[in-house]
Amino acid sequence: MKRYILLAVLNLSLYAAPSSAAAIYTTDFIPDDMRSGFNGFESASADSLVTPDPLVYTEGGILVEQVGYDNFDLIRLTFFHPEGMFGWDPEGGDAGYTRITRGDGQDFFDVGFLYATEFLTGAITTYALYNDGALTQTGSRGDTPFGIDGFRYLGFGGGGFDEIRMWDRMKPEYGGPEYNAFVVDAIEMAGGPAVPEPALLLLMGGGAGAAWLRARSARPRRRRS
């Protein structure tokens, strides 16, 4: 009987549901003492933030890149860095997006950051999570604050992604320019690569389990005396 139960569990693992979407957080959910990486852009200087193509910055194991920009520099703005002396700001706006990945290329588990916009009025911020180049989750946050008035927090927990893309656009009712002015600072992460789902672990062990069952059934049984 046990043999059939184990085989049923192994077979069910083949049809297990995919991992769930990342949890969304709007307040800081990563304790400072649990961080495994932090990028506050504090290893930068005024010159290093005005960089040639490609615009890439790495600190604390977190890589930030501006993709699809045109005719702007990344510079220090005194009112666009809520933490420390520097922040990431596509000065002047662009048609692209900010890309956040781990410097080692591994999956995120828990990650969060402060964000705002350089628009004078509210903007819509869009996020897109990718895993191995495939879009896994997307959403938007309305009324993104102007940087001088404050920042908001956004975090993603539970893993299942290795890349975050962020950009903002002026609200249509304002009739403003449709370009990105997304500002980010104090990016934090916790945990290592996401561990396999329990069903995946069963699937990985399925071959070994089936082999064990075959070997056990092939062994001669001892007669009880």
C-alpha cells in the first residue's frame, strides 16, 4: 500500500501548480539587520554618476542600469536623495526604464526601495518583473510623489524573478510629456536565490524514489520462521 501512495505523490508532482506571484509591499518589510545587500549610491561621486553608455552602477551586490535613455546625464540632485548624499535620477527624462538586477545574476528573494518622480505633478509608475528574460508580473502605482515632497516605498517578496524594470509617465489628464523621470534610492535586498518549490523537490527526487521502489520490489523476501 505504501508503494502506491508514494507513486501517487510522485505522479502528482508532475502536475504541480507553478510558483505564486511575488508579494507586493508598500512599507519597509526588510529589517536592516536582515539585509544581504544595500545600494544607496553612496560609493558614487558627482563625476561617476555622469557616465557614458551604458549607464550602469553597482553597489552592495545590486546593479542599476538605465536602458533606452536619450540625451541626459545621471547627476546628484540635493532634493532627490532621501538616504545619504546620492540617488539615481534620469535628469531631464528619457524614453526608457530603470533596470535593477543582482550583481551575481541570481534571483531576488526579497527586495525593496524608495521611489519618486521628477515630474512636478503626480505620475503613474509601472513595474515589471522578469525571470530569465520572460515577463512574470506587472503592475502600476498611481500618484507617484514629486521627489522634493517625499518618497514612497515599494517591495517585492518571495522570489521567482531576477530583474525589475521601473518607469513612470505623466498622467494623461495633465497632458504632459510621455517620458520617464523615475527616481530611486536606498535599494535593499534580503535572502539568497529562491529555493525550489516542495513539488519541484518531489519531482527532482522522483527518479531516485522510483528506482528505490523497483530495487525494493526486486529483492527476495525472507520467510518468517
